[in-house]
Amino acid sequence: MLNFLNLAQLILYIALLALVGQGVLYVLAGAKRETNFFYRALQVVSKPFTAITRKLTPARVADHQVPVVTFLLLLVIYAVVTFEKINQCVAIGMEGCK
């Protein structure tokens, strides 16, 4: 179970960092962000998560808001996984958590 939580935490962490990087490049690159190689690469990394969020959110949520909603959703899930990992470590006596 601890390995599964570590893997889930790692996947969420990568997706969160990709969304943060996208946000930074959104501000820095401005209108030319769509031609920016790094912005496109970060979009590819975060695309599975934004696609799932797009399907879960109602149509009233605009497409340009989906990455922000995805980031907030992933942040909540990351917190839940982290707290579950802490509970698991406390339950097994911190032996496998080092």
C-alpha cells in the first residue's frame, strides 16, 4: 500500500509541477505561448489530467479555466494522498517510511 501511495504522490507531483510551469510560461510568454516549445511540452504532460477535469466539470466552466480547476483538484488529491501516507506510516510504526 505504501508503494502505491508513493507512486500516486509522484504522479500527482509531476502533474502539479507541469501545471505550475504552464502558469509561469502563460504569464512570461504572453500571446506567443502557443509557439513556445516548453509550454507545449508542459501541456502534453498535463493533458491527461486536464482532459479528465474537462469531462468532470460542467459546460459552464470555460476552457481557459480548466487548467486552474485541474491544479486545484490535483492539489486536494495530493493532500489526501499525503495524509493517507502519513497514516499508513504511523500504522506500520515508521519502519518502511525511511
